[in-house]
Amino acid sequence: MPLKLVFLGRLEDLAGEPEREVPTVSSVSQIIDALEPDLAAALSGERIKCALNGVLVHDRDAGVLKDGDEVAFLPPVSGG
């Protein structure tokens, strides 16, 4: 079962779609490395947050992913 990636906000525009499925790998860093260069660069920004099954991930290199997980990428939020 593949991983489900979710792109929110401006990241959806960069990805060209709100969601995509990718083969299972062990870490978020490996996901990012396998994406197209422009999207990978955007997702690597230090202000981009990542959530695994709804919980923020603090170590993108940790090997915690398993089949069927959802990985969401969240851009910085602004408001007034």
C-alpha cells in the first residue's frame, strides 16, 4: 500500500495536485528526495511543517513511515 502525500496551500500549486500516492519509503526526507526538484526545494524549507497521520513530525530523517501512512506538508500560515 503506498504512502499518501497531501499538499496544502501554495504547496498544492507547486505540486500541481492536492494529493498523490508514492511508494513506501522509511523517512520523509526520502520522500522529498524522490520528488521533482522545484517541489523538493520548496518542501525542504525550514518553515514548511510536516505531519504524519495528523501529528507534526520533528525529525524528517527518522525511519517511521509504514504502508498506508498519510504525510501532509503545511506551508507557513499568515493572517491578520
